[in-house]
Amino acid sequence: MSTTSVEIQGATYHLGASAEDASVSDSAVAAGVAFLKQAVREAHDDMGLVSQGHLDVLPRSEAARTALEAARTALEAARTAVHAGHPDHSIAAAKYAVVGALADQVVQHMREAAHVTSVYVVSGECGTFSIDFDAVLDVPSDLRGALWLEMIRGLRPGVVKGGIAVAGRRVPNSADGDADIVAVYARSGAEAALSAILVADSAGLSDRAKNQAIPATEDIWDALSKGVRVLSPLRQANLVRTGVLALRGRGRCVGQIAQDRLLRFGVSDWR
């Protein structure tokens, strides 16, 4: 396993690859870092344009274009304008979707650059992975407590590629809803990132419940249900494959996942 971490324009990216030959995995990671640096520079120039919340613009970078396409599809699928008129929300969603799109591109580039058995690219709690069917995704010890990794390991056997993103109060600067954790597995990192924020922003307690030191159990379930109502159409549109929501020890799951493996989600009561 070859791994590295690189900080680019204030964000830390973790890259890893496995191959039968160590030199091959080293080469794949080096190629990924070089590609990532160039892609981040290109995407940075488009970030202001994307974060304005307009879906009819044409960014120059592939990552920004991918993020906008994910936004168009997700907002249409959910039939909601959660971020319309809320610049702070638009900026957070755009940045997260671009991070996911960058991870998608780098994983693809690393796969094409060398014959690796597993590869991942992640920044914060958002990333993309690709694993040969009989391979194992291994990460450095300092990443083993990450929620995104626990989500991957909770997925059904045979899931070998896709994007994972986690948003909510446990992930700083990600979403404004009340859910502690919203974790999404999707076919790409860009779609996972945008969907996670859309769902997390929608999972809100009522004003009455927010004023209580300890919200009533039914208020917690109601907040989680709001998130599920946004998640379900995203899944029906094949944007999201699996989603998990957690709030104050309660949790909801949509899709197939082993709930007993999600120990760090802090949920004792699942529905």
C-alpha cells in the first residue's frame, strides 16, 4: 500500500493505492498527486462562479462542470431549491461537490496510470474509492476512525467503487441542518457530496424542539424523516445508492448497509 497526504490551497487530500508491485502503487500515487495539483488549480478559478448558485453557467474546469451537472440532476430529482437564495448554503454545496468531483477524476487517472488493485482519494469526509473485487481497501492508521471509511465497510459485499460523503454537525462547515451525521454512498464523489448536504440541510428540528434542552424522541424522528423525504427521490433517480442519517442516538437508513458496523455513528436505535 502506498499512501500520501498533500495540502493544496488550504485543503488536505489523502491518496492511496495498492498493487502487487510496490513500485506500481508508488507510481500511481505520484501520478495522482501531480494530476490533483493541476486539477485543483483549474477548479479554483471556477469556484466563485459555481458558488453563486446559478446552474446555467459554464465553468472551464472539468471538476466544476461535473459539480454543476450533479447539482442540476440532484435538484431536479429532489424537486427542491434548498440552496436557492441562500448563498452560504450554495457555497458549501459547491465546494463539497467540487471536492468530490476532484476525487472522482484523480481516482480515474490513477487507475489509468497503473494497474492497481485498490485506490482512494479523500479530503475531509468526502472521497472516491475503487477496489478490485477480491482486494481490501487499506488506509493509514490516522484515517481509520473516519466516518467515510466506516460507511464503506458497512456497505454490502461486492460494492467495489463509488463516492462517499458525510455531512452534518459532526463535519465542520458542511451543512446547516440539525442531523449529527448524514452519510451518502453514490456512484460518484460529486453526487455523494452534493446529496449529503442537500439531505443534511433538510433534516431540521422544529423551532419548539430546538428550544428544548433535550428534544422529545418523536421530534428527533420527525427531523430524520425530513431528511429521508429528500433522500428518497435522490435514490429513486439513482443519484444516491445508500444513505444513513443520525441524530442524538437515533438513526435512519435507506438502502442496504450493515447497521451494526456503524459504531462511530453513535446510534443505538435504528429505523
